[in-house]
Amino acid sequence: MIDRDHELSVSRQAKALGISRGSIYYLLRPVSDADLKLMRRIDELHLEYPFAGSRMLKGLLQAEGHQVGRLHVSTLMKRMGLEALYRRPNTSKPAPGHKIYPYLLRNLAVVRPNQVWAMDITTIPMARGFVYLAAVVDWFSRKVLAWKLSITLSADFCIEALEEALARHGRPDIFNTDQGSQFTSAEFIKVLKAAEIAISMDGKGAWRDNVFVERLWRTVKYEEVYLRAYASVSEARASIGRYFGFYNGRRPHSSFGGQTPDQVYANQPTPIPVAA
């Protein structure tokens, strides 16, 4: 579909076709069945024990009978974009030269939709291999405003999800992310600044915000992803899309008295607690 000799740039061709620009440059690298099995189990253990680093995960895996060393576990975690969640000076590392913005949510009461949006990335295992899922979430209602899948950890699919959320739902006052290179990239920041959105990034003492987004990933994976064995990216996209439709429109949330995220987003009930 992509013609690298065409007068249109590759990125513009990708946009016209509705596919992630980052996926164009992906080169297939075979992953062994043993590593795929390990990555699936590491992903499950990370959800259950988000504080576990490579040393602890190595011990947990060995106790289950997996013959694996810490270095190999660390390599697979990096490939999946996973790291332990715990209090420390920096929750993630931006790319060299990328600007870090201050954390704006401390002691902030979130009292309405579109006051604060958050975004994060997680790994989605498939029957063969894995992909990355990025989602934009409204803090007040927990509504998933936009999401994208990608086979690479580039900034492109994050930008596409952000642009879709803005086009569909307007703009938030504050947009919060971690300090990952996708979110500190010049292209991502440019979209936020153009929309005149205050930029907030997790930093020292703000580690609990990662836990907030982990709740969404836990729900999606246990109620959808781990029940499937996606044979292709298109199958994963279709199935996850159906689930998010259910999650937003039909799944009741106990913290909102049984209302769905769509209902909370529209009706604006009691404010959620202040941010850490």
C-alpha cells in the first residue's frame, strides 16, 4: 500500500490510509515460542505485582518452573515497555534533550469531565507476538476517549490517539502522562501546545498516578485480552474496540454507584478524591 517512491511523503500516505506511521518502518523480528510464553507470564505477573522488578520476577518465574535469568527477564521487560512501580525520584526516563514538564495534579480535586485527561501505554499479548496499546482516559469519568494499537513504541500512534480524542471530545484543561519518550517528544508536545492545554508529567512523589492507569489495564486484560488469542493486529483491534464500547457504555462501575463511564461523563456526579 505504501509507495516509497511516490511524491507524497510516507507519513502522509500512512495518514491517508488510516494506519500508524510508526508501523511502516517495522521490521519483523522472530520471537521464540519460549520467549512469547515468558512475556505473556511476565505481563500477567506485572499486573498482579506491579512493584516487582526483574529480580523478583525472575524468582517468581523460577518458582513456577521457568529456567530464566534476571538479565533475560530485564531484556524482555524492556522490550515490552514494563518497569516496576515504586517510589523513586524518576518514574521513567525521557529521551535525551526532551523537556520535562512539572506535575500539576498535586492536591487537585477533579470535579468535572475534561478537566484532566491522562494517557499511558501497555503491552497486548497475541497468539504470536505482541502489540502496544495507548489510551487517552478522562480522569473524572474513567471514560476511554481514544485508543490506538501499534507494533512499535514510536510516538506516532500516541499522537494519533491524542488527536482523535481532541477531535471527538474537545480539549481538557490538563493533560497528564509519565516522562516516557513518546510523551516528551517534540511532536507530541506540539499538539498539546497548539490546543493550549496545560502539560503535566509524573515526577518525584507522583508515582501513584501510574497505579490509577494500571487499574484500566488490569480491567482490559483480565476481562478481554487474556480471554483471547488474537491471530492478527486487525483481529486485536476489532476485539479491543468492541470491549471498549462495552467498557464505556455498558459496564457498571461500583465507585460511581453502578453508572457507566459514558453516563458519568455526561451527568457529572460526585467528585473523585484529590490527586496524590
